[in-house]
Amino acid sequence: MSRRTRILIKIIASSSAGNCYLIGDGVTAVVIECGISYEKIIPHIKEKKISGVLVSHEHKDHAKECQKMIFKGYGIYTSAGTLKALKIPLKSVNVIKSKKAFKIGTFDVLPFNVQHDCAEPLGFLLKSNVTGEKLLFATDTYYIKYLFPGVKYYLLECNYDIDTLNKNIEKDLVPEAMKRRILKSHFSLDNLLSYLKKADLSKTDEIYLIHTSTGNLNFKKAVEEIEKLTFAEVKYFCWQKSIK
């Protein structure tokens, strides 16, 4: 059996324009989110045997190509609420529930509920039975109420910091109504720092900031504050490009 010393993490796209992530352990490969065009996803996964596609919720930038992925034979794993919102029959996919663990190949997957303005959003804890490592994925939420021991890789939303957001509102770059939605549906830098202060970081090597906003987040400040707190390597992504 082919073995890796660590989980592979590939950010294919991460922004409000579209999200797609590839996670593998040398035996099993899993896609999280299919919010960009199928044609843009395929070059990144065509040489991989994808065992499943996890979808967190129904918004287009996360679930745009669910129907096409199903048509092409990929197994979708998502909540009943997400499927209802997407008008996809339950029998077409693998219906999963918060706090009900399941397996995809060599990965143990534990979905958990998050807080967003949609039907039944989920985050995911993945544990590889090849590497023994854990990866936590959570996006599009203003709060995460669960803590998980021994996580090595965090992929967490860091959408905005409140100072930059307020400055943009003062300049009329962000409507007040949009601010209210952002505050009630997305993870801020302050929320992320608060979560990480409570989290078990004893095995954490890397923290990926995903679903960031190029206009409402001070990236330098975010990286400095998180690295100072966690002593982990911090990477961030926006508009489908790696910045660090």
C-alpha cells in the first residue's frame, strides 16, 4: 500500500467567487466543495481516483457543480437540507448528518453543524487512517461550537477583520446591509483567534485561511496575529490564487 507521511492539501479555489479543495492521503482522495466550473476542477483531479465530494451547503460558490458531478459519477456527500435547497433527490447522493461519522475510503469523516444563512450547513473533521492525521474544515459560519483534539491541519474561514470592514463602510465601499449579512454568516479574524485560543494546537502544523475577502481583510495582520498565537505556519488564499 502506498503511504504518505502527511495529508496532501491542495487549494483549487477559495473565495466568494468559488471554492474547491482537494484532500488526499496517498490512498484516498476527497474533494471538498464544487463551487467552480467542472472544467476548472477536472485538471486538478483527473489523475486522482476521487472517492467522494463533500459539500458544506447549497450556496453557488460551494455547490455550483453538484448536479454535474453526480452526472459524471462522483459520489456527493451532503446534508438533506442542502439537497432540498438544491432540488436534488436524496436518492442521488449520500445523505449525511451532523455528528454522525462515516467513512470515505481511508478517511473517517465527522460532519458537524455550523452557523450560516442557509438550510443545513456543515463543517468536516477528516482523519486519515493512512497517516493518522486530522484535518478540520469549516467555512461560511460566524461561530464554531465544537473543539476537536489532535488536529494537525486547520482549513478555516477568515473572511474579514472588523476594522477593515468598518473602514470600507465609512468609504461607502460596503453597504450597511451587506455588513449585517457578513457579521451574521462569516468567520472574522477575531472569531478565528477566539476559536484557536480554545482549540487543541498541540499537534497543529499548518493553518490555512480560506474564503478570505481581498477587500475586507488585512492579510498581513491576520497572518501575524495567528502565527504569534499558534506558532503554526499560516497560509492564506483568495480569488483562486495562493498568496503565501
